[in-house]
Amino acid sequence: MSREQKKIERSLAGGAPSDGEARAYLAAARRYFSGFEREARAHLEQVDRELEKLYQVQYNLAAERGVAQRRVEATQGVLVSIEEIAAE
């Protein structure tokens, strides 16, 4: 990419680049940025997989919390009943 960049800069400094020079530059730019795109897409897929795992863990923990909260409420009900019976 660097070599093509220097070539096109020289061409531009001397006027307009030829069609071949312009095509060569665009092909080099396409190759250069295609690699970045593949890398970015792979990273995005990795992040999406991690987020999906995180969402599943969050969902499971929320469900587990609901169960624990219901157990606390049920246990409190039993303890209140015991206290009422003991007070009689």
C-alpha cells in the first residue's frame, strides 16, 4: 500500500494519474482495507459470542435470584408464624 501511495502521489504531483495507475492504486487500497475488514468482522463475531454468553449468564442469575427471593419470603412467613405461636 505504501509503495502504491507514493506512486499515486508522484502521479498527482505531475498532473493526473493514468487509468492504469489509478486502477493499481485502487486495487492496492482494496487489498489493504479488505484485511482490516476481515479482522474487524472476526472481532465483532467474537464480541457477539461473548455477549451471548454474558446474556445467558445474566438470564440464569436473574432466574436464580427469583428463586432465592421466593425462598426468603417463604422462610420469613414460617418464622413469623413460629413467633406468633410462641407468643400465645
